[in-house]
Amino acid sequence: MKELCIANESSCTMKTKTTSNSRIFPVKEMILIGFFSCFFMATISGQSVTIAFQGGEDSDNWGYTSNGASAAVVGYATLSGNKKSGTTSLAVGGNNSSGGDCISGCCTGNGPNMAHGFTFDDLDISASNTQTRTLSFWYGNYQPQSCSGPGWDASENLIYTPYHDGVAQASQSIVNGGSNLSVPINSSFFTSTIPPGVNTFHFTLSITTNRNDEHLYLDNVLLTSPDPLPVHLLSFSGDEEEGITKLYWSTASEKNNSGYEIEKSADGITFYKIGFVKGNVNFRKIIQ
């Protein structure tokens, strides 16, 4: 049983400090107890982990298929206005059999409707099926729109469809086209969650257009799950004896935990450190 004695302290918190180098999206578990005139709160922090990522670079690990892009559009994907980061984005479009292209200045008018889009590979996410997973990505059309044409018109809607365990879920219109609607990738961000219980996941993203200058760019496609909290806390309690406050806690496991900070507050808002108990950096047995 971990124990710390504090003389005449009216309010304090216990926090873990981790040695992990993970840096994405902290998650927290908070435990609050009270007895006599004392309140004690344990705050345990963890991070999320990447399941898969695709941003157009050779090392990215989430496979996908698309219905292609013209050589010109592949080149446009490397321009700063058409990617979020890295050397390029994913791109489709520019390969209609006919239709206007004011970017190159080759032709005008509308051609036949043609669907453009991506289908991402099905992933086994069963290792995290007790948790809520998160999908996110950046999307847009050709930028800068220095001519009238690259924007998405009415009925040219960007459609997202998730698949849970191979079954299509309700589709979502991320963007509804308008009158040559401009959609900059650097400010267009989408996120969605995959609920617990789902063991495999993939998705499609598609838009139907009728011009060769109406493209779709996609970047930083990321699927994450919450990392298990670094400390599995079994119990946390305290009592007071002759003006001495005692805190007790036990853990079933600790990962990258260097120790526990104890903080005091007179008003429950502003805290300062008054003690530290060394943790068990990595273990998987009950410590009391």
C-alpha cells in the first residue's frame, strides 16, 4: 500500500508523472474522495496511439485505392495550397473524358458526371474494441481559385461512408456543393468516431463532378485509439489521526510512471506541490 502522511493539510491532489515520450491527445481519469474537512483528487494521464496513417508519403501505412488523377493533378498535390503537410497530398480528378479546365486554360464547359474518390483498406482494430476510436483527415479542392471552375457546384457533394465489420453505416455529406464552392484544405478538417465493439474498419470518400478542374485533395488521414492509462488504480483513500492526514492507494499495474505528486490547495483552485512518492516505472502485479 502506498502511503503519504501530511500534517494539517486541508486539501491536496495526487498526480502521476509519466516518462513516456508520446505526445498526442492526453486523456485523463480523475478520482475524488472526501472525509472530515479534506478533499483528495487523483489525476492519471495517458495518451492516444496511432493505428494507421496516410498522408501521401512512401512510409505511410494505411493502404487505399482511388479512381486516379491526371499527371497534372498529381503535380498540383505538391503545391502548398493543396496539401496540409509533407511533400504531397492524395489527389483524384482531372481525368474526365471531357469538361472545362480553367487551370490549364485548355477548354470550357461541363462534361459528363464522373465519380472521384478513395477507398481505404479494411483494418483490424479488434485490439482496441473496448474503446472509442477516432478518424480524422483534411480535405479540399484546388487552391488558389484564380479562375471560375475549380470549385464544387450544386449537387457536387463530398460523401463519407464508414464500414464497421464490413457493414456500411449511414453516409454523411461533409460538404454540400454550391456555386463554384471553394474548400481550402488548410482549413477543412473532418473527424468521426468508431464505437466500442467494432473489430474492423474502413471508409470511402467520394464526390461526383463534371469538369477536369474539379479535384479532391486529401491529407493526414489518421486513425487513433486511446492508450491504456499508465496507472491502473485499484483503491485510493485517506484518514486523519491527531492532525496528521494519511493517504493510501494501491495499483494493479503501472507503465512509464515515475511517481506521484501530492499537491495542496486552500481554495480548491490553486495548488502547489507538498510531497512526492516514487512510482514503479513498469510492473504488472498488485502493489499495496
